[in-house]
Amino acid sequence: MEITNNTKEILENLEQKFQDINQKTETHLEGLIWAKPITYWDYIQTDALLNLQTQRTTLPDEMVFIMYHQVNELLFKMILWEINQITNHQKPQTDFFTERLMRISRYFDMLTQSFDIMGDGMEVAQYMKFRNTLTPASGFQSAQYRLIEFASTDLINLIDYRFRATIDRNTPYEHAFEHLYWQAAGKDHHTGEKSFLILEFERKYKALFLREMEQYNTINLWQKFKQLPESDQKNPELIKAMRHYDHTVNITWVMGHLNAARKYIDSGQGSGEATGGSDWKKYMHPKYQRRIFFPELWTAEELKNWGAE
């Protein structure tokens, strides 16, 4: 092999890289002799990925349901990955903030458009049979989706609107957690007792949620936006990106989910109840949730009509 100037520069850079981590360059170069060439299936872990679907029934459309939700979770992970590039950045520039926010919105646009897979991609009769085997599991129990919420806005905007006047930034996180908007979906309205759905959800994730609520308290997307220079906070493209994200997550995506659920649960086949036992029509509808990430970026009229169909 001819040792060109380019080759020398690469070797010098490698030498510096391994010196920085107290490693021997020769050892790593020799390791390349025995390393296997990379393949697409090894890099993407295709075999592992395609073996993560386990049906509980013999109904073919259950496989559609499983894979669809797994794709959702992968997209949620991509969204969190992008959000954290903003929230963990010391001083994100406006262009960077806007570009990453539009990436996040495109992922949610994909999620919104994908509801045709749920709405038109499964036979109602099959779904109404296999869904009975899913009780009491529910999409409500997506932990990543809750993390996206914590990372996006101040906690007060996720509190059940009936309790917001009693909670502020000095409220203990444990108390705030008990008054998050989605808590109402997992409680008996007469007794206040929590359902098995939410008890299991909290057993698995409550400690994580409390940590993340505290972590994102000062670095969520809204806080990062407010830390930008005042002139940047008026940047039309950034404001457009913020509003698009807010509307897509809290109205468009939610209504897509709600309409898909209506087709099946209101089909007349079955009890009309959610698998987790929630009052799903009120829980899911944005006009009842009143969940708005960036309320200061909307007019009084827009806020008043939030989620109106």
C-alpha cells in the first residue's frame, strides 16, 4: 500500500484519538484484521427486530396491531432523541432549535398519517375479538409518550386543569404527579380509587417519571425557548415550528387516535369500553384534556376553541 499524505494524516489522527483514551493504536489496527465486515442485517439487527412480535391469538390482524404500535414506540424514541439534543444543549441557536423542532414535528406527522393503518388496516370483527385478550393493557401505558410530554413543556401545562390553581413550580413532584391530566383516566370517578391499569403503570415507571419531571423542570422545550435572546423568541420560523409541533401533538395526532378508536370501539361489537377501563372519549379528546404545550404562543380565541371539531 502506498503511504500517501492522506494516509499519513489518517494514521496521525488515529494515533491522537487512541492516545486521548490511553489506548495503543497498534492493538486497535490489528483488531481490524480479525473483524467481520459489517452487513445491513447485522447493523440494523434485522433478525432480532423481526422476532419481537408475539401474538396472543390466532387472528391475523393482531400482527398488524402489534407491529403498528412497535413502530410508534420507535418513532417516540426518535422524537425523544431529537428533543434531548435541544434540551441538553447549553445554548442552542435559533436555526438549530427550529431545524430540530421540525424534525420532531415530521415524526409526529408520520404518526398522525399512519392512523389509516389502524382505521382501515384491520377487520373490525377481528379486532373486537383479539382486543379482549389485551385487557387491562392499554396504549395509555406508553412511558415514552409521557416522557415526551415532560420534555416538551412546563409541568403546569400537564396538570389536570381543575387543579392548576393549586399547583406551582414549588409544589412537590409527588403531589404534581398525582394531579397530571392523565391520572383522571385511571381512577374511579366515584371512589377516587386507581385502576389496575394505572397501578401497574406506576409500579413500573413512577420512579422514572418523578426523576424526569425534575430533570426537565428547567430544560424542557419551552424553558429552552424562553432562554433564547428576546429577538430570537420573535423569529417567525421558530414560532411557526413551535406552534406546528404543539398543534400536531395535542390536536392532530390525538384526534387521529380518537377517530381510529371510535371506528372500532363504537362499532356496536363489544362493550364500547376501552381495554384499560378509561372513559376514553373524554380522556382522549383535546377539548377535555386542555393540554397545550406553549399556551403563550396562541391567541385567546385559539385557546378558547382548542380541539373544537
